[in-house]
Amino acid sequence: MSLGGRLKRGGSARPENSYLANSHFKAGPGTTKSDPVTETLSSAPSLARVANDLTRDLMRPNPAIYWLDLIATAAVTYASLWVAATAHSLAGALIAGAVCVLALYRGVSFIHELTHQRRDELPGFHFGWNLLIGAPFLTPSLLYEGVHMLHHAKDRYGTVRDPEYMPLAHLPLSSLAGFILIALLAPLGVILRFAVLAPIGFLVPPVRRFAVAKASAMTINPKFSREDFDRAARAPWLAQEIACWLWSWTVIGLTLAGVIPLRAVVTAVAIYAVFAFVNQLRTAVAHYWENEGERMSFEGQFLDSVNVPPPAVLPFLWAPVGLRYHALHHLLPRMPYHNLGAAHARMVAHVAPDSPYRRVEEPELVPALAKLAKRTL
């Protein structure tokens, strides 16, 4: 079944294996005073207020950390890509390729920080990221800026107007598999967007309108369309789009001319596909995906989100740049990634062990993914 397949309806109650089946985290008639989660949330200061009070001193990003991390990550990305594309042994190429996948994944993940951090607090960082990562890998920040914040809007989260939400817990297992596997086509998508649609769109207005509305956002909701066409006419967007267009044509031309070895291009495409696949796995466990289109309370949104905190170690690789604290991020959207760990530690030390804050923790990627798959059955 396609990703846009039907939701499981039938008028029946949620299955017992649903994580939030007994939480009634959504505001509305289904919530009662006797519900333990609602009672906890309503009888104490809101989680968001507690989180803000505990972490006010952690809200300012440190430009040195951002720049050092980005530069080091970019250096590892390009060095490992070169080794993967030139290694004489298959083992060497595979090892370098794996390193490049993780480094590229970390580098691209900074796009999330670009959306939440103010430019005046990270001078030049938006430009530097687009120069080092965004444009060379045809993933400029225009694909995320102006879109991701809609996911945090309290009147959009979990609804059909949310660009980054699908009720995966209520879709068939085949749809979940398709949702994950389609990410392997990401390289084809960005090449078509910038090498084909960009130049044609500048000449044919209807194509331009389609490219902006349906092919200029990193989303998972196929029904979402961008409406900020004025943004697409501004200098920052145009500079990024033209840079990606010209870079893609340059690489294609140099490859056809034999200057860039075909192996190098194939290697880069394969690495991008695997990175996108890993990111899609991470996305699949970033939320519980229980909502079916209704508006949710702010803390309901939190309870539909996931943290994968220590002692788990591997999230440093598969959920980099603070993405392992996704539920906490929904409480504190402007918290810089390098302070999320400290913020989480303060929350854990402050709240009770049975607090709603502790109920959104998962031990690792595979158990969380298995739990999601079970809920689709």
C-alpha cells in the first residue's frame, strides 16, 4: 500500500498495545479528571514551564561549538567521501563509506538548528552551513526554513496541516515499510529538483509554482503544499536555489566529460541514499504517531514525542545534533543542541520517577521501531 494509504478506522478503540492507549493525552471529551496523566499535568505547573524555569541559563547557543562541530564534520565528510571513492579495496571503500554516511548525516542535521536559532546569535553560520553542506549536497536550508516551524505550531501539530506528521501508528505495516524505504530515492529527488525543475521553473511559471509548492520542503506529509511563494522570490532562497542548480549541472557536465570519475558520483549518490534511509529510521521513532488529525494540547504534543537518553550510546550516531532529545525539544524548541543533554539531566533530577516527562523515553532505535511496527498490526 502506498504511503497515502487509508487509515485503519472501523470505529473500534485503539489497540491495547498502543503506547498512549491509556494516556488520553489529547484534550477534549476523551480526557477525564480520573486520568493519571491529565491529573498530573493539571495539578502541577506545566512541563513547559518547569523546563523553562530549570534551563533559562542554557538557552543561548555557543557559536564556537557550532562552528567547530560543523567544520570538523564537513572535513570528515569530504575526506571519507574521497577515500570511499578512490579506495582500492572493497573493505576500505565500505568502511570509509560508512564513516561518510554518519558524517554527512550529522552535517545535514544542522539544518534543524538553522531553523530554531537566530542568525544574530550565530553570525555567518547559516551561510557557512549552506556553503559547506547544503549546496554541495543539494540540500539547502530553503528546504527546511519556513516549513519546520509549522510542525511546532500548536494548531497544526499532528493535523493534516502539519508537514512533518503522519499517523504511522494507525497505518498498515506495509505503509510504515514504504515510508522508510522511500527515503532511498532521496538522491533522485534532489537531483530532479535542482538540476531539472529549477532551470525549467525559471522559464515556465506553472512549473515554478509546482516546484515551490510541492518540491521545496523536507516533509513526510504528502498532502502538504508550501504557500510562502513570496519567500521563494527573495534573495536568500534564489541564491541557494541557483547555487544548487549550477553545482548540479557542473557535476553532471564534468562527469560526462570524464573529469569526475563515474565511481565518485555513484559513491556519493549511494552515501546520500543511505544517510537519508538512516534519517528516515530516526524519524520513524521521533514520535509515537498516535494522533489522527485532531488538534492537540501543547503537552499532548510532548507526550506524542520521544526521548532516547543515556545510557544509550548509539543515538549519538543515529540521532545526532540533539535529535535524541526530540520530546524535550518540543518543550524547548530554541534550546541549542549542545545543551539538551544538560537540560534533560536537570529535568530528570527535578521531576518524579513517574512524571509524564519520563514516560516518553525509549531505550534504543530497534526497540522503539519494533514497538511502532507492533502498533501497526
